[in-house]
Amino acid sequence: MNMLWLLRMRRLLQNPPSPKRLKWIAVIIVISLLIFGFEQLFGWPEWLTVNKGIRR
């Protein structure tokens, strides 16, 4: 583990985030997991795929 991560953890323990911020982070994680689950269940749509260009 990097020393920078240890310093970040120490700072988080001394000054924990507010409950409002924790709820916001939880909402973002849940939305991300829902999108991931939808993609795993139904696959990636063709209309969201980037064109690979013209083949010669």
C-alpha cells in the first residue's frame, strides 16, 4: 500500500464525510451497478457502438 493512501485514510478517519455526501456516493454506486447489470443482461446496443471507420 502506498504512503499516500495511508495519509488519505487517516484524513478520512479524522474528518469523516457528512451523511448527505455518503448518501450521494451510495446513489452513484447503485446507478452504476444498475447500468452494469442491464448491460450484462441485455448486451451492448448497436446504436451506442462507435463506427470503426471505412474498410478498404
